[in-house]
Amino acid sequence: MERIATVSQILDDIEYSINNKLPFSLVRFGDGGLKVFEGYLVEHKELYTQHRQEGIPLEFFGELVDGWIKCANEANYVDSPVVYFEDEIFIKRNKTSVGTKDLMSRWNEIHERVGITNKNYCNPEVGHMLFARNCKRNLLDIIHDKSICCITNHFETEKLLSKYVRKVTLKIIPGFFGNHYNVCFDSIMDEIKEEANKYDLWLIGAGELGRLYTGEIKRCGGRTVDIGKVFDAWARRKLDKRMLLIATLCEDHRLLFKIGNEIENIE
């Protein structure tokens, strides 16, 4: 089994990078990213799905995939779906379509085909796990006195997160079918070039284009974590169906989750 970094290890690395102003990035592909990789390799309809959802021009997918590969290989951590097949807690999360399960089982082959060589693996669900109540500490413990920039489509994030960190800045993107690419992709990339190191940490939940933001932030000296649908869970106070198989919301804390069963602690 590939070595998967623990939450504690990742938190230690984030903390060290913030305190020493070192570049840091964590990028996740999950099954969605793998579908796009496979779609690009075999001209699959998945490209048309992302074209519609985020307004990504079909002619941009070559540049998109090249950018993903670059940011994955430069990242401190990249996700590995192996946990869905070999980890007791996360096997539950793999109750998905036969096609998706087959795709995730071939993740290593797909990485090799596209040229991802980074072996510093993290759990694909690390976004939620970094905010786990049942870990000895969580990301909020590290960033409580820090300046945070979030790229998200949820305006509510500023109010929710401001209770737990020193300062929150938002860069708002459109949601699905809001033409993210044309509306603000170039302008946000320009802002990252100017502001990457202005904040202690960037939190990203920006779909397929978000991985390019993650790569650019590290390249420009900043620190960033792709937390994905965590922003959705915070704003809507609801987990998606597959996350409900392995996680629950904390009744006494709006931004934390319980991963696994009630008596398990995660590392």
C-alpha cells in the first residue's frame, strides 16, 4: 500500500510552512479529476460536462491538464484513491457506480500515463479531515491567529470563518453553470501573482480550475490547501451523500466534522 500522510503530519507541515513563510500546496483530484484526465486521453464526454459546468473552453483542456500535472508534481501532497480500497473507514466511501469504482482502481495507471510522478500522497478526503473534531488537533488550531484568503462561491464563508481566525478575505467565483472561466479565471490568476504571499494560507474550493489556482499560489511563494466541498458543508450545513457514509457534522461546532464512528480517533 502506498504511504498516505496522516492528518497530523500534514498539519505539522502546514504549520511549519506558515511560520517560516515557505511555499506549500496540497492538491486533490478525487474521482472528478481522474474523469477529466481519462476524458482528455480518450476524448470522453466528461470534458463536455466540465465545459458546461465551469465554462471551460474545450480548446483549453490541453492547457488545463498540463497545468494540473505541473501543480501535482510541484505539490507537497497529492491525493491517492487507494484508501477507498484498503482503509477500513474509507472503504465505505467507495459505494459508487461501477464505472467510477473502476476508474479509481486505475488511478496509478492514469497518473503514470499523464506524467504525475509525485508520490507524497494524502487522503482524497483530507479537506474534511483537516477539520476533524476527532483528531488531536485541526486546521483551526493552527490558523486561529492567521490571515486567510478563500477562493469559493460561498459569500457566507467570511462570516463563518471570521469567528475562528484573525482575518478572512474572499475571492468569489461563480458556482456551477456560472461560467467561472470567462467571469474571473484570468483576473484571479493575476491577483494570485500579486498577493500569493500576502496571506498566511489560502483555502481553495473552486472546482477544476481551482487546482490551477493552487499551483500558481505555491509557485508565487504562498501556501494553499484545496479543501473542495468543505465550503459547501459549512454554508449549507449539509454533507453530500458519499461523505455521509464516513462523516457527520458536529452539533457544537459549525466548521468541524466527525470522521468515522463515534469512538474512533484519526491520526
